[in-house]
Amino acid sequence: MKLFGNLQTLYQDTEGDDWKTMQLSYDEVGKWLQEPYLYFKAWATSIAALHSPHLKSSLDFRLREVVQIHDQVLNLLRTLHDSLLQGQSPTIKIGRY
């Protein structure tokens, strides 16, 4: 969740001229960043992914004996994590080609 917030901060700190250079509006980019966060939050909440692992309702607890699915979920979350980190990379300069 924190990585989504970091991207939101980068978005807010980017100057309007940079968005115009990319032919995007400030509002379009804001919506583009907000929607995936809301979907992720809804998904994580609905499957109890954010619950403490010792709770019987948590995703960790429910997948503890289903190793293959557990590993697939972890791989998906790692991929999302890496993508969010890449989006924050200081080597990426929005609007500066």
C-alpha cells in the first residue's frame, strides 16, 4: 500500500508542463494512479490478505497447506511490488525524454 502512496506523491510533485509534454492531463494521470490502488485495496480486503497470519480468516492461514496457490499469490504480489518500485525509479524522468 505504501508503494501506491509513493507513486501518488511523485504524481503530485510533477509539474503541469511535464504532463502536457506527454499529452496527458493532471486529472487523467491522477485517475490512472488512483483506480489500481482502489482495486488492489478492495481485492486485498476481500480475501483478507492484510489480516494477521495467525487469524483463521487471513489469506496466509487459509493457504498454509496449499503451497502451489500460496506461491502463485506471492509471485503476483512480488511482480506488483517490482512494478511499483520501477515506477518510482529516480532514473525515470516524467516528461523528460
